[in-house]
Amino acid sequence: MILTSSFLDIIKNYFLDLPMEIIVSLAIMVVIAIFSIVIGNKMKKADPLAKQTTGVFIGEFIVGGVVNYAEGLMGKRYKNYYHYFVLVAMYLPLAFLSGLLNLPSPITYFAVPLTFGIIKFGLIHGTSIKYTKWRYFERFVSPTWLLLPINILTTPMTIVSLSARLFGNALSGTIIMSLIYWATGVAAEALTGSVFNFFGPIIAPVFHAYFDFFGAFVQTLVFLSLTCLFIAAEGPEEN
């Protein structure tokens, strides 16, 4: 009983010590998992000839849209990757939009976009190894073996560029929104002497629409597009 209590305390303390961004990320993944299980079961039982429920329609819209988009960029050869793309298409918008709930965006915690960069790097180079076998290593000595040290050093930099793109866009939006709320608060206090920021709710929604809604879907689209194109470039052309 004492051992069980100590183990539970360790687990509790572990989660309490996690950064808030990681906790939000875990919450988003739980929401996606519950949504996928519930909607997945409804889609299996749904009558294709009957009127669709809202949940089934949303599920088919997300899955069908992502699969069709990825298939248009990559072809059917890479259909095993589509599950990951659907997950990314659900996670990234929610991660960006979490700021609307006054929660820190997981993308502003560099470990999260770095993880996306590592996964994307692994998919790209794993695909290359799968289709080119030992010829994969020719890239490190191309066009000449003298470039071997440079090619080895620059190859992992792809991870940094991929993750920095997500991180930079999310962080810049967060910083700009913070400056807007600060500026409107200062303006409200200077004009009325009140600490209540009544300018914020008037001006901020326009910027939220861009940095949160528009930015979230643009960044998701760009990330998926680049991932599909980079992976497809490593494999043979589809007949």
C-alpha cells in the first residue's frame, strides 16, 4: 500500500512539474483521441444511404479532405502515412487556437515543434532508405566526396528549419497579441483613468482572426504540403 501511494505521488508530481504548454498538448491529444474513437465508431455503424449526423459529417470531412489532398501531392503509394497526416491536421489547428481560451499554445514550447521536425525528418529519410537502400548514402558524397563533412553536418539542420518555422510563427503571433493587449490597456488607462481595458475586446478580435484562425490553418496547410512533397521526392515516381 505504501509502495502504491509513493508511485502515485511520483506520477502526480511528474505531471505537476510539466510545463503548461505540455499539459495543454496532452489535453489536446486526449480530445483528439476521444473524438476519433467516438466518431470512428459512429462512422462504422452509419448507414451510407441515410442522412449523416453532424459528427459523422465532420469526421468524413476531415479524413476525406486530408487523404484526398495528400493523395494529390504524393499518390497512393504513401497511403500508410495518411493516418499521421490526419492527426497533424487535427492537432496543429487546436494547438494554435488554444490561445483563444487563454491557454499557452504548445507550439510556443520549442520541444513540441522540435518533435514535429524530428518525426518529419525521420519520415523523409526513412522513405529514402526504403526505396533507395544503400544508395541513400550517396547523397553524403554528392557531387564529390570532399563534401562529406558538410553534408553530414547540414543534413540534421533540416530538423531545425522545420521546427523553427512552426515555433517562430506561433511565438510571433503570441508576442504580437500580448503587445496589442498591453497597448490597448495603456490607451484605455490614459484616456479614462480606468484599469479596465475596454479597447482590447474591440480591436483584438480582428488580430485573433488572423493570428489564431487564419494563421493556424495556413501553418497546418504549409506543414502538411511540405511534408507530403519532401516524402514523395524521396521515392520513385508513381506509374
